[in-house]
Amino acid sequence: MRIAVLDDYQQAAHRFGDWKSLSAEVTYLGEHIADTEALVEALRGYDVVVAMRERTPFTAERLQLLPDLRLLVTTGMANAAIDLDAAHRRGITVCGTGGSANATAELTWGLILSLVRRIPAESEGVREGGWQHTIGGDLEGRTLGVVGLGRLGARVAAIGNAFGMHVLAWSSNLDPAHARGLGAEPVGKRALFTEADIVTVHYKLSERSTGLIGRQELSWMKPGAYLVNTSRGPLVDTGALTEALREERIAGAALDVYDVEPLPADDPLRTAPRTVLTPHIGYVTEAGYRIFFEHAVEDIAAWSAGSPVRTLTP
């Protein structure tokens, strides 16, 4: 059995799973392969591929060009970048893993604090020999707007309450009673963007939600408000956000996700003012990687033995 582990950016996959127990040839690919032809060439002869989240898409076209592939393991139990129908038609088993429940919510608050307290700028100032250049903002008594109150949004809202913030919540199918039970006030979309000092996005990406936050929503925000996105890049109109930042129509933004990943070197976001940018590390933690790769090894072992696996179905 030949196994390819994709997008192992930190060259860490080998440390978090008992790959030797599989008695297989395992190749860890650390560089992202965006080109389809290059990806197909790299995966030629591999019957098992482990994909890290949605870093590498497996479209119907790509799956058709991978005749050796029989098992595709994705970290996490959902992956919008895999065409499950196409995989099913080709007889490719697709299965997933568990993950860390709180890692992304924790990073969200790291980004919020970095923005509001100007932590990156002050850290850089100290390294350059300076001392106290900015005046930070406050969280207690301010308003947090949570867009999407699912598992992660609910966790972020709870921490907002712990900071003494007034928490608002909106989604297209929000249950008002559920929101109130989580300590969040259910409001309309415009009210959330108008009233919030910090807007944080925790929404599932779909055709309907692409561009969920565009020029209209950004125009509703206060000049002193911040936008944080640790969910999916296309939920926010990147062009509109970049314009709002350059024209100082909002105070700043913190992003962990982007339309194209890895973020191209010439992307305008890299030079946008008043931003904190991280390279999609919401789920990248010791505990998260341990679960990902231990479960991936378990899935491969179970599949090769003909036992049940954590199957993803169309």
C-alpha cells in the first residue's frame, strides 16, 4: 500500500500518527500543489491519499485522472473541496476524522485581542527599540456581533460574555430562543453590522453564503468597528473589504482564511492597512493534529482490513 499525505506544511504529520503500524510506503508532501497536472503526476501510483482539510480540491476532473486512488481520507468530517458524488461513482471511499472542538474559537479571540490591543504593532515596536506607540481599545461594555451561531459561533459568544461584552447574533435561520439561551441577543443582519464594535464570522460556506459580507454590510459598520473572519474566505467580499480598509471606513480586520490559499505573494491583502493576517491556522494545534492523524491512520487500517470507517457520503 502506498500512501500520500498532502499539504504537510509543517512537516509534522509523521509525528502525530503511528504510520509505521500500517506497513505501508508513506510519502509526506510539504509543498502545496495547485496545478492539476502536477498533482496528478505526484499522486500517480498511490492508492491512498490523506488530504489536510480543504487545502487541495478533489474535483470530478481530478478524481478521473487518478485511476490508482481507492481511499481518500480528509481531516475533519466535512470537506467542501471533495466531489463526493464523483468519488462515489468511481468507487473511491472517502472518510474523515475527528478534530479539536475549540481551536478555531480560541484563535478568533487571539485575533480580536491582537486587533483591539494593537499587539502585533507594539511587539514590533519593542523589537525595533521603541516603547508605547498606540492606545488600545477595550472589550468590556462593547458589542460583539456573531455571524453564525453554530458550534464555533456559540463558543465565541460565550467568551464574549465572559469579557463582559454585549453579544448580538444573526444568521439566516437563527432560532431566537436558542440564541438567548447562549447569552446572545438575536437581531437582524443590518442591526448586527450597525451596532457591533467587533463582527466575527462563523458561517458555513455554500453557494448561498458566498459573498455574505459585501459592500452593503461593510457600509453598515461603524468607522471604529473591526471585522474578524476565521471561517471561510469567500464569505467576505475581499475587494470590498480591502477598499473599506484603505479608505478607513472600518477600523481594521483580522483574517485567517482567504479566497485562494496559500495567499498569493502579490495579493492586495498583504499590504492592506490595519490588518492582522494569519495563514489559516485556526485548526492547527497540537491536539488537533494528533486527532487528525491518529484517526487518519485508524481509517486506513480499518479500510485495508475491510472494517467500517468514518465514511463521508454524498
